Amino acid sequence: MSHAITAQDLSKHYRVKVRDPGLRGALYALVSPRYRDVTAVDRLSFQIEHGEIVAFLGPNGAGKTTTLKMLTGLLYPTAGTVTVAGCNPWTGGSAFKSRITLVLGNKQQLLWDLPPEETFRLNKAIYGIPTEVYEAQRTELVDLLGLGPLLDTPARQLSLGERMKCELAAALLHRPTILMLDEPTLGLDVTAQDAIRRFLLDYRARHNATMLLTSHYMADITALASRVLMIDRGRLLFDGSLNALVARTTPLKRIELTLAEGATPEQIARFGEIHHFEFPHATIDVPRDEATRASARILMSGAVVDVSIQDPPIEDAIRLAFAEAANTERPPAPPLVPLVPRP
């Protein structure tokens, strides 16, 4: 069986006009314009299996959204090849479009002054969904997302969380098996975020759906993704599980302590580096492979009444991975290229 998504040496470069400040710069930009090449995605390769939920992480400007747009056929790459759902995104036609969907958390497809039901019917016509299939899928999505009371309310009167649920339903009416999700919980409150996550897990279980997810909310990543792809400056930094990422970037374990009466920082410092101390609680960091032995020694010392071994927050692991990448040598900037005037 082929992979759900395959990207091989995928690259995207843009030519950007450069202009010096002031009137002089504006005049030179008209008479002798200069350009430089900007690399958004640089030789990116990965494969995603059917039914996987993969988190796609990177700082702003790393190339995440550009990659998603190439995978869905909205942008054509400068170089490289892509196969999604067994199709070439730019030649797959309706067979390809019926198997994928792209949800952008900062953009909407709902018709602002009309109720979601009207957008649903429009999508039924666009995708040519048979009535029986449409009714079954609509009923399933309405039940899973609790949309019953919202269907006849104009979109402009819905809260952000309610609109996002309706956006998801509209994007999934044609029952796609590959979902590209760009910040699907952006701006939602905790309750709405949790509802979206539970829905996505349920949808994956029902339809063996594959999901590629970008999010700045680590709760989305830990709740949904079994694997992480990290990119920076368009290049792949890491491909593996969250646990492997934590082990690679944070060689320490964090031990949370409930202190016994009279325990002092000096006593606790004998077992590891103190991260926080405020009686009756403290945390220390110890080498990952020594965490169990250190915990046993702390308990035997009598300075604590309870211990709990934790990995450092996932945010720390991701921040360290990006900091490591930022400290690597950057390739030199491409030279400015004058535009040759048309004859």
C-alpha cells in the first residue's frame, strides 16, 4: 500500500523585490530594480502513513503553511515531487480534491450573513456529493460536533468556537481521508479546543483519516499527534515521536518533591540541580538515566515525603531544538539580482 503523503526534495523559492528607504530608494527601484531569492521550503522530504496524525512544527516563517499549500495543490513547488492520496496534487483533478481538505484557522469559508446550513448545501453542490451520502455525513458531523442549534443561525452571530466547529463540518462533508489542519484551534477557549481535539480523534477512528497538523498550542500536539515533524528555515530538523524529541533535546528528568518539615535547599542540592524551591515544594533536574536512583536516595534521606518524576515541559524541548538550529551556521544570503529591462 502506498503512503498517504510523500514529499521528496520539496522546495519553494520566491523572488522578492528589494528597495532602499526614502525617495532615492523608490526612484532606484523604478529605474534599476533589484531582487533577491527567498527560500521558503528547502529540499523537504518525509512520508506519512494512512491513519497517522503528524504534528508539523516550526517558528513563524519556517515554511509550514507554504508546505501545506503545496501538498494541497494551491502552490506549485520550485523543485521536488509530491504524492498525496496516490495523486499528483496539480494533475489529480476532482479525484484528488474529493480525498483531501485544508482547514486554515485564520480563514473561513462560511458565508458571513447566511447560516452554516447554506454553506453545507453549497459544498454539497461543489463536490457533487450524492444526497444520501450528504445526509449521512451531515448527520454524523452535526452529532459529533453538537451543531444542531447552530445550523440556522447566521455565521456572524456565532462565537469563534462555534464558527470553527461549523468550518470543520463544512470541510469534511465530502468525507476526505487526508486532512491538512493549519491552526484549527486558533483563538478558541479551552473548552472549544478540547471539543475540537476529541472530534478529530473520533473522525480519525471512524474513517482511518490521515492528519497533518500545525499548531502553536502544545496541548493540541500532545493530545493528537503520534509523531512530530519540525522544520526551521524550510529545512527538516526532526522526524520522530514526541518522546524521542524530549530525550534528544532535554537529557534531564525533572523530579518534583514534597518536602518534609525542616528540609533545606542544601539537603536537596545533594541530589540534583535545584530548579525551584519554595517550601513545602521543590523541583530538581537530574540526568535522565539517573532519575530512578536519585528518587530512591531522596526518599531514603528523609528530607521529602513524596516524589514525582516528570519530563520537562514539551515547550522546553521544542524551544531547545529551535535554539540549537538557530545556532547553526546559516547559508550566505543570495546576491541581489538586477532585473533585465524588457526590450
